[in-house]
Amino acid sequence: MNHTTSERLFARASELLPGGVNSPVRAFRSVGGTPFFAQRAEGAYLYDVDGNRYVDYVGSWGPMIAGHARPEVLSAVERVMRDGLSFGVPNALEVEMAEAITRIVPSCEMVRMVNSGTEATLSAIRLARGATGRTRIVKFEGCYHGHGDSFLVKAGSGVMTLGLPNSPGVPSALADLTLTLPYNDFNAATALFEEMGDDIAGLIIEPIVGNANCILPREGYLQHLRALCTKHGALLIFDEVMTGFRVALGGAQQRYGITPDLSTFGKIIGGGMPVGAYGGRRDLMQQIAPAGPIYQAGTLSGNPVAMAAGLATLALIEQPGFHDALERATHVLCDGLEAAAREAGVAFHTTRAPGMFGLYFREGPVETFEDAKASDTARFNRFFHAMLERGVYLAPSAFEAGFMSSAHGEAEIAHTLAAAREAFATL
Ligand code: PMP
């Protein structure tokens, strides 16, 4: 494969953008090599500026669940943009979007639109703190909730360990307020709440962890956290930026039958445009300005073009059977990858939820962040490049989930598995 144009662009970009990119994981730092620059995308495929084609298992990190450049989405965007790109006064599409989210996700009685997942999560914890009058929040090792100061906190070694900032620029006075827990550990959560429950404003969790590869909750774990939060008067916040509208139409909360107090969304509800949202119980959301005193605002929030893209995407995924088909395709892919690894004698394991999956170069099961970290990442990196050379683009990090779309059909999966058989053999 020829990558000359991408290499030239990356050299220019590296002079002007930190690391050559506008978001770190795109730089291929963990897998090595030079990222390719996209020219266009369609269905399950990405095309780069050198004319190479890839089956895309990243899907813009989640939004493209119905495939790239769907005509239904593009024509909605074109129609709406002719009337102007932004108004700074309310528009009807914001109401339609709020109706769609509250209908699909019943725990959200009201919502507020924002412009990214990061904005959604940091607004949700401000609301949790404002509504409870408490200051501490709880997050989980390996969970990512965007780059808000309170979330950039290193996992502590023990249950009661106070957070240490893991980015320069995050004051320890703020990071100290973030408590971390090991995901899927029942007793650690109980112990932390017994010790500090009265100080905890909210607990935020990726119900399925998509930022430590893909780790599923143990049976009853999310219920356990729901019960602890209720008992101690803390708010349960589901960060469904990744899982929302993906692992079920109503997200992980529908799949596992949990009612969080607040939820955060992004990615799919923007259909590829910059969108986030947070929502939840009416009595909580009524405390957001201007209904209430907790301030949060945005010049471009509820942007009409972004709403149009999101609404058109939601219409596509609301079609009956959409998520069942996505789940079946995910199993076919993951079963096929495991079989190919077995044939090649490579220790390998997959985890799956509808439309998302994790790849591990180790034997299963993988149920904790420690398990995920014990995967052979050097092997993953070699596999990543062997697949890329064969026209398959996986997430460029051993700790990111892969994403499927409804455009990943038999032909795309067959191509992927043929590439994987060759790639495993090279390891
Ligand atoms: N929460 C989760 C679970 C995410 O996966 C991400 C982004 N991958 C975010 C929040 C932050 O979203 P954004 O990048 O849109 O700010």
C-alpha cells in the first residue's frame, strides 16, 4: 500500500498541530507508524488520500452506526443547512431531538443538548454536585469520560485512595475530589460508600467499558451500584456516550434494566456532527439554568444542522430489527476472529456487545481493567498493522473498543476474516 500523500500531510500537520492531530489517539502513537488521512467515507469503508480503501471498524469512534455518508442523513443535512447554519435562538429541531431522546430513553425526562461528550459529562457532574450539595465524585479505573479536569485522574491503588491528577494542569485540589474504584469489584464499591457515602455527589460509569477495550459488567454489578447510590443519596450517572443507542436502542440502561438518575450521550445522536447531551430526572434537570441556578450554556448548542444529522440517524436505527442484526454481525465477526486465531495457535479472546467489541491477545475471560492490561499489546500492534496493510482499519490502540455498523455485511466481514487469517499467521 502506498501512503505517500498521507505521510506528506502528516509531516505538515506535525509542524502546526500538537502531535500532528486534533485528538491524541488519531496519531497512532500507541501502535506506531503514520496515520492515514481520510479523503471520503461510504458505508463500511474509509478511503484515504492515496486511494487506499479500508473496512472501517472505528466509525468515527462511534457515530457512524448506520454506515458512513448515508443518503438519508446527508439529504437531511443539506435540506436544513440551506436555511442557515446557526440562529442563536430556539429552533424546532431541538424540540424534536428532545422528544426523540426522552421517548427512546425513559430515564431522561428532560435533556440539555451540548456539543461533545466531554461537555455532557462535566455538566452532569456539576449538576450532581449542585443538586446534592456534596463535592466528591466516584469514577472507575479505565473508564474515560472526556477530558474534564475531574475525570483525568489516575486510578489509585487501594479502594480509599484519593485521586492523583494524571495530566499536568489538573489541580490536585480538584483531582482529590475524584475517588476511583476497580470496575466489576462489588466489595470495593460497598466499602467506599460505607466510608465516604455521605460526601459522594455522584458515581459516573461507562456501563460497558469501551475505553479499556470492551469490558462487560458482571451479573448484578450495575444493580449493586444502583442500590449503593440510592442508599447513600448519591446520583448514579451512566455515561452512555459510547453505549447509548448502540448496545440497544435505549442503550446499556435498557439492556441491563437499570434506571440511572442522569445519563450522558454523544456520538450517535449527532450522526457525525459535534453533539452531546445530558438528561435525567425532571427534578434534577429543572435545576439547570435558566430553569434553576446551576449554570451551563453553549453558543452552538442545539445547532439545527447537527440536530438534523442526529435525527436522521436515529430514524435509521429505530427501524425494527436494527440492533438484532447489529448484534448478529458482531458475533459473526468475533467468532470468526477467534476461530482464525485458534487455527494460527495465537492466544486471543474477544468480548462483545451489540455493535461493539474488544480484542485481546491473551486467553479469556477478561472482566477487569487488570485483565485487559494483561493483554499482549505488542502483539496487538503487529496485528493492527498487518490488518491495515490488508485493508482493515481497527482502532489504533489496544485499549479502544471496535465499532460495527449496519453497513458491515457479509462481504465486509468475509474480507476482514480473510485478512485476519493471514495477519494471525504473521504473528
Ligand atoms: N464518554 C465516553 C464514554 C467516551 O467514550 C467519550 C469519547 N470517546 C467521551 C465521554 C468524550 O466525548 P467527546 O470526545 O465527544 O468529548
